[in-house]
Amino acid sequence: MNFDTTRKYVFLFAHPDDDAFIAGTMKTLILKGAEVHGVWLTSGDYFGKGEAREKELAKATALLGLP
């Protein structure tokens, strides 16, 4: 794939774990030097698991290298 690393990329997700389907692309862009941001609209607080989902998301974004 060819990516324009001079552009900024913003990925928008409804809730944590939706990024699983595009995380590889996000990581590729980051490794190539592109500016990448992720936005999650909710905490995923289904059945009261919001706090756990937020902790999982923090770990996932750290692994991806997101700010």
C-alpha cells in the first residue's frame, strides 16, 4: 500500500475495540512517520465495563504508538 505520510490521519470509532479491524493500518502509518490520531466516542460502558474498557484502550493505544 502507498500512504501519503505528509497527511494527517484521524480514525473515528464508536467505542473501544472497534479499532481492532484497522489497527494494522494505523500502526503502518505511524511506523512510516504519518501523524495519526484516534477518537473514541464512548467508553464502551456496556454492562458497567466502561472503566475496564478505558484501561484496555490505554494499553492498546500505547502499543500502537498513538499520542
